[in-house]
Amino acid sequence: MKACMECHPDKAEATVHVKKGVHCESCHGAAKAHTEDWEKAKPFVPSTRADCTRCHAMIVSRPAWYPQIDPKTHNPDSKCVHCHSIHELPAVKK
Amino acid sequence: MSEDPKDITRRETLQTVGRSVLLIAIGVAGGVGGISTLQNVRREMKLKGTKKEGRYPGSPWYSMAIDIEKCIGCGRCVQACSEENDVPPGHYRTWIERYAIMKDGSVSITSPNGGINGFENDIDEDKVERAFFVPKLCNHCDDSPCTQVCPVGATFETKEGVVIVDYDWCIGCRYCIQSCPYGSRFWNPKRNTADKCTLCYHRIKKGEQPACAEVCPTGARLFGDLSDDASPLAKFVRENATMTMKPNLMTGAKVQYKGLSKEVV
Amino acid sequence: MHYLLPFASGQYVFPNEKELQWSVLIVLYPFLTGLVAGAFILASLVRVFDAKPVAPTYRLALLTALAFLICAPIPLVTHLGHMERSFQIMITPHLTSAMAIFGFVYLWYLMAVLLLEIWFDFRADIVAKSETTKGLLKLFYNILTLGVKDVSPKALDFDDKAGRFLTIIGIPSAVLLHGYVGFIFGSLKSNPWWSSVLMPIIFLLSAIVSGIALVMLIFIVTTKVRKQVQNVPCLDAIARYLMFALIFDLALESLDVVHRIYEAGEWVDIFGLLTSGYLFWTILGLQFFLGGIVPLAMIAFTRAIWPPASVRGAMYTAASAFVLVGVFAMRWNVVIGGQLFSKSLKGLTTYRLGLVEYEGVLGVIGLLILPIVILYLLVKLLPPWVQGHHVERAEKPST
């Protein structure tokens, strides 16, 4: 996380995930190569619903406190990032 | 019957030969045993360093605590571990199990591909009484069965309490894999040796977190130094009721679980 | 009634335990060392306990033990991930490991016991051979004499004493060699199938059973091949020992089973599943029935009815072959059986035995034929058919 902060302070600030301690690489994948040479290696940028549902889909065994949605009923027709801003607040776009 | 003097000398020669063969055999066995014991002791001293006095044999004394209530089963830890440590597919240094205790009392335990790709919501919710995820990894036992049985001392506990394998010394007998009651060890077909979780020794030596703890989105894995009272891990263990896996086996497991229920194997 | 119905909705195997670690090669290893220990103990019956009727098999038993001992480490070493590092077990043995002393136990047994005993026993024959043969063979026998060509009665007397002494050392060594193999398995607390104090003793008894059966079978077959008359009184005597050993072996193995069922620890469900499924035929069919009860009944029956010699010989042949199959099945049940369930005690894996591969049927057959080939060579070099001088002299009435 610290490694990314150096160059992406804007991304790290004030977002739901980062505030809760979700690591950049949890969403962007291993990005060591990118920190060494950002021109050559670009990290993965999540865009599909599957990238988010992996953590947020409703599963019985997930703890109750954790925010989950049912991907079949929670606005199934658009990408999550259309309504949810990841790197800005508020988490739900107006 | 009178003895022929020649006979006596011959007999003596023979006896001498017989005795010396025996003596040499015993001598060689003893010598090899002695030298190797010395070498072994030296090797162990080099690896372990001298242990300190105190509650824990060493300081720092690394371990991990797992908060079962926090795990969401996303599988990022398994993925990060496998990328970080180049774990061959189908083998796991860490993995996630999903437990579903059904209303009829049966327990379903699953871990598809160690949970590396997360889990599907494929259990009928109405039948489930309680369900949860349990991340597993090597317990880095202090009296570990695996280091006990290694015939060449290739697996050992470092002075920080981390159990690791010396891949250049392991002969590949697999006895340690048999001796692990947790299924934490596996056969690495790339190296042709035994392999296991190292708590990302290469990372923690640099002051970083193990890859699995680093990527955990909910902080279900808490890595730290048990011997440092101020560390979050020591605080966590102090303030919560925690449990280790299979404590009846007296392995001295270090990894602490909060919220461990009886169904967990 | 268990309040957790463990297998009601599927089994669970730890993801790392889907594959077995020790293949059929490691089944061979205790089988082979067991044959060595058993053959040696049969031989020592003659030497130390003066079991005269079995004397004709004494030298054959020693050579058999040697041939199988030479082959015993082969499956072990070739199964290592890094064969080239196997010597490390000698230079840095880790003293808390049961496996670490393997090299020492093995070498001790080979060099200090078996080779020495064979040398003392065959020394007079070697000296005689070195005088009658020519060329390379002569040189070979000359080397074997180690320069000691004295065959005076005094020297032979010393040979005899040394041999006796070595046998006395040899018995505990043979017990160590094989009891130790049992300890390798029995001392693992992680594995309830193996973890048992009875393990070394059961290993030892089944070793004795298998060794006696092997020597008896080889004795019968070689007599047939050499077109000699079967020495049935000798076979009667061996069969008697085999019967006693079988009784002890079966009693202990049954005790183990009964104890486990009665104790019914956390593993009881998974063991039930294992023994009623994958291992059903190899445990109940081969190990207990074919390899235990059937040969025991055959020998007991033969002894009760006492049919003509030829029938007795045939019965013994069949019984010893069954025993060998049964003991192999026992090793299989221990080694493979102990790996078929996950340490979660909640699920089973499977083991597929390959056919045309080294770690499969072909390799096993090869490794079982190899000691026979070595034994053939040993027998050619040191014919065991003439009894050792100590036996002859022991049979002479003392004046």
C-alpha cells in the first residue's frame, strides 16, 4: 500500500476500500513490476462485475456484518463502477 | 592332544583378524556417529542462534492470528501466496475452507482449489444453520512434528519461530509431509523437495507483511510479533479468546484462531 | 450416535492431501526388510537355540537374508526426490528423527552382523574353493578369505564361536532393523492409522512370519530344482515355527483391531469407511483370511492329520506362498492405507497403482525378482547345501 502511495496519493485518499484497509493489490493484482517501472508494466484495472462480486456477492458463509449484494438482483444490467465510485467519495455516485 | 605351535600362531592370527574386524566396525560406526552428531549440533546452532530467556524462546517471535468472523472467503490470500511464492498449481501453502453446518446437523466442508478463485454461493440457504470460512496455513509449531522427523535436519525452526525448509538440503523423503497433522506440507514437483508456508520469510525479514496478510481485504489475518507486548498481534491474543488447531496433539501450534468452532478440522 | 454426521454431505480432504506421498515402493521396503529379519531369525534358531531339524536351511536362510538386505534400500533411495543427497542422512543425521538412523542400522546389520556371520560360517568352504578353483574365480575366493587360510580344528572352533557370538548380537539387531521400521510408522502422532505402540511389534512378528515362509518356500523350490528329495522332516519343523509365529502375529493384529474398534477415537468413522471400502479386500481378504487364517488352518490341519510326506510338502508350499501374499498385503494396508484418508479425518483419497512404470506393478515385480537373482548368484558362489562345520560337529557324538 505504501509503495503505491508515493505516486498515487490521490487514489489512496478517502475511499471506502482504502479507509477500511483493503489493499490496492487486492483489486489491482500483484503490481510489483509496475512499481519498479510504471511505463512498462501496467497493473490490472478491474472493470467487470465479476471483479467486484468476488468480494461482494452474497454467500451464506460470509459474515453478516459484511456488505454483500445479490448480483442477480442488484442492478444486474450495468457495471458496478457506473454507480459506485471506487476512488472517490461518496461510494455511490449521485 | 598336544598343540602344534604353528596351530597356536594361526589361531592367534585368526582371532586377531576377527577381533580387529569387529573393532574396526565398531570404531567406524562410532566415529561416523560422533562426527555427524557434532556437525548436526553445529548446524543447528548456526541456524537457531542462541535462544533468549522469557516467555517466548525468541524475540521477535512471529505468528499469525486469524479472525474467522472477518474472513469473507474471497481467496485473495491464496492467490497472493501462490504468486508471491511461486506455488505450483494444485498445492497450497495457505488455503480457505468453507464450513456449512446444516439444520440436520451435517457439516459440509469444501475448499475448491484451496479457495484460490473464491467460493460460489451454491448451498441452499434455507438449510444452513451456520456457515463460515476458515483460512488455513502452516501453524509454525514450536514442537513441530515435521522438524522432529526430518532425517537430515533440512527443516527447522528459525530463531524467530518460523518453520522453514532448506530446499538445498532436503533429500525428498516426504516423511515430514506424513508427519504434519494439518496437511500444511506438500510435495513441490518443481523443486523435488518438501515445501510449506514460510510466513513469507523473505518479506517479514524486510519488515513487510506476509503476502496473504497484506492482501486480506478485511484484516482477517493478523501477522505480528507475539513477544512484543505492544504489537497488534500480542494485543489481539491478549484480548480475545483464541484457540489453536488440534491442541491435543501438543504440537505447539502458534497460529491463533478467534471464533474457532468445534466442527473445524 | 455422533452429533456431527461427518460424511452426511460429502467428504473433505485437505487440498494438499489429494495425492499420496509414499507409493508402492515404500510398501516394498518394509516387506523386504521384514523378509531379511525373519530369515535371519529363522537362522538364529539353529545357531543359538539349537533347532537341529531346521539346520539344513541355516546357510540358505543367511544367504537369503543377505540377498534381500542388499535390495532393501533400493526402493527407498530411488523414491527420494533428491537421490544424490541420500548420503546426507549419514553425515548430518538429525537425531530426533526415526528415519535418520536408517543408514546406521542398515550398515550395522549388513557389515557387522550378516556379512561377518556369513564369512565365519563359509570361511572353511571359501578356503577350500580358493584351492580348487582357477583363474579369476580363484582370485575372487582368495580375496574372500581375507588372507586367513587356517582351517585347523582350533580355527574352525573359533569360527564357530564367533558365529555364535554374532548370532547373539544378530538377534537384537534383526529385531532392531525391523522393529525400527515399525517405529517409523508407529511414532507419527499425526496419523492415527499408524500411531500405535503395537506397530513395531506387529511389524516384527509379521516379519518373522514372512521370513520363515520365504526361506521355507525357497528351500522347497531349490530342492525341487536341484532334483533332490524334499527334506520333509525339516519342513515339518519349520512349519511348526511358522505356525507359532502366525498365531502370535494374528493374535496381536486382532488385538490391534479390537482395541481400535473398542476405543473408537475421533478416527472411528473414517476408519470404518476405509476398511469397508478401498481396503476391504486387502485387509479382510488377503491379510487376515488368505495370509493368516488359511495358512494357519492348513498347517494345523496337516499336523493333526499327518498325511504322507508329499502331501505335507505341498501343503507347506501353499501355506508359505499364502503367508507371503498376506504379509505383502499387510504392508500395503499399513503404508497405502495410512495415506488414503486425509488428516482432516473427514475424507478419503484414492491410490491408482500404475502397471508399466517403475513406481507401479512392473517396478515391484522387478524389485522382487532382483533379490532372487542375487540369491542365485550367492548360491552359485557359496553353495549352502553342505551344512556348516559347526552343525556337523554338533551332530557328532561327543567323546
